[in-house]
Amino acid sequence: MNRVTLFSNMRVGFRKFSSVVADRATNTHNYISPKPTVKQLSSQSQVEKYSIGKKKYWKEAASLMIVAKDNDSFANAGTEFDYHVLFMKRQGGGNAFGGASVFPGGVVDDADFSPKWLQYFEKLGIKNLSQFGWAHMEGKQRAGPLAASREPGLLPNDVAFRICAIRETFEESGILIADTPANVMQSISNVENKQFSPATLHPDLSPEEFLEWRDRVYKDANQFLVMCQELDVFPNLWALFELSNSLTPRASSRRFDTVFYVSTFDVLPSITIDEREMENKQWLTPAEGLKLHCQGDIYLVPPQFLECSRFLDFPKMTDVQSYAAKIMDEGKVISLPVGFYLKDCLLHTLPGDDCYPKNVSFASISEIPKLDETEEENLRRVKALHRITFFPDGSFTFRCNITLPHGEHPPRDIDSKEWLQDPNL
């Protein structure tokens, strides 16, 4: 992939900014319109309605960043990282983000909100919605779909979106984040005490059982609950820690509002990709992923790119775990990038940037406006930066010099030309 093609892909990627979702789901869950307003940074005014009535402007999705300890000394040679991140390359064609390297994930399904899950969770002693372990989130600012009001009786958002992430991860990678009641209860206790819980794998499926169940779940998301019941395991929702929430820009006709989670494993789990959606997989450090992205060898859609940039400052898996536990109850804001064409580049601003609009329409579809200035002229008149800038030669930069609102660690500044020229990056 040459540099100009990479630039073109970047532009398309930001017009479709969202999660790594497979757009094969045609059904949508029923819900009451989300809360009428979502606050951005405290210095900004409220944005207009998150959605209007029951009309949907995007699909809701969940994605899971899987971080695994790699004890292979050869694999770790020459790197400061003691873990790798799972990237899966999507099949091309008409699939959403075809050819991109993404985290597992997908569109939320009605089955993820099913009240039947509540009956099953009673085996864990959970008899009402307040006993799921996230009581410390009461009163905190929630982002996007996690702030939405649903029909009475459905699972809480924090539960349903984690079920979605675990289900989609099982379908796409073969990783089943499920465990026995006793082990899951320990994870719940950890979360209640604001401690991190690493993920564990369900080890007892034979290859034949695995393929049969994965096919059944792929064809019908309701089968995920059936599988857990028959195996007498529970999806370990409490091993998924919320990272961020990203909404596709308004310039795209295919939009996704995605919650991103992170889970860690003490060893690299075995991967069996689903070739209906994925082409291959790679275990990469955050730095390796960014380097390959800058070289044009892989393509990271923006949320994956930004999380890798953030994780450059977390070289040890214990750093990742500490960060995830630290921000677990800090709340989130929705990240909707707003783009501008400058004379010499494509600028995508994020909340907090001086060029980010004070009032942002989430729902309306709009063309990218043009500003009559170069990037250099723009930088002379602004101070607060939270942006990615793409240039016609395929290079790009990411800059962030603001304090993010809810304790999030800012992604590290990136200049793709520097990453191409410096062998130590």
C-alpha cells in the first residue's frame, strides 16, 4: 500500500470513524430514545439531542481490546512491552472497514438485552439490577449508548454491551471469556472493590463442540445464552473494563456508536479466526501496530490507532490493569470527530480542540466544511489541540495538549514521518 493510498484510506476511515464492527446484523434492539443531551467537556455547552424520538441514526456496537502477556523471551526481544494486543484483519469486499486491522467486536443484538439473562444471573445471587457490581457508577457521566434509556425489563446497558463484546469476540476469534460461578463471583467482588480482574478462558470445549457452538451463535445470538447454560458457565462481564466511546462522523451514511473495552490475559490465548468475517490475526505491541500502520503495512481505524497511541505509555501489562481500574468509575464523554478541509490537509478535531464546535449535532448528516487557511495558519491561531491531521502525501500527525475530562490518559503525540524515519520507534 503506497502512501497516497494510505492517505485515501485514512480519509475514508475517518468518515466511517467507529468500532471494528461487522455490519452483518440487520435486526436492531428496541429502545426508548437515549437521554436528550450528552455533555462534552466541561468547558463546552451541551450538545443537542443525542437522538430524536425513536429514529436511529447509527448502529450501537461493542469492541474488545485483548491484551495478553507474552512470556516468550524471543518475542519480547528489543521491546519494552511485556504484552501483545490482538488485531484481526477484516475481510474485504462490502464488509464494514474491509481490510482494516481491528479489535474483535460487533453490532449489539436484541439477545444481548434479553431478560432471560437476568434469570440466569440469579444463580450468581444477582436478583436485581443494582447487584451487578457497578453501583459506583451511579451519578457518573455515561457516554453514548451507555447513557441510553431502554424499555423496562431489559438488561442494564453496562451488562448488555459487555455480553455483546464477549459474544462477538467468541464468534470472530474463538476466545470465550467465560468461567465458573465461583470464579465469576470473585471477579464481581474485585469490581465492587474497584480492583482489576484479569480474564480467563473456558477450557473444556472440544474442537467439534467449539465449531458447532460458534456456528450456532453466529447464526442466532440467542444461542450464546443457551451455550452458557449448557456449559454451566457465565460470561465474565467483570473482566471487561470500559476504555472509551466513539461515534462515526456525520459525513458518513453508515454510522456506529461503539463502546470500547479492554481485557487482559496472563498468557496468549489460542485464536481460531472466523473466515466469514476475518482474514487473519496478529499479536502486536502497541508500538508495532502503530509502526506498521505508519508504513502502510496494516490499516488501523481511528479508535484502534488512538488506543495504541495511549498505550505507548503503558509498557507493562500491570500498567494497563492499573489504568483500567483507575478510570473504571470516572465516567466518559462520547468522542465524535468533526472534520474540516484546510488548504493543505484534512483536519479531524476531537472534543476539547479549539476548532471543535461548541454545539455539535450528533444526528445530522453533513458534508465536511472548508476553512480558508493552511495547517500552519490554523496552528498559529489555536492553543488547545486534540486532533488528527492528514496530508496528501499520506503522512499524518496526532496532537493532544489538553487534559481529558474524566481521568483518561491522553494518547501520545504521533508524527508518522518521524515513525518512518526513526528505527527505534
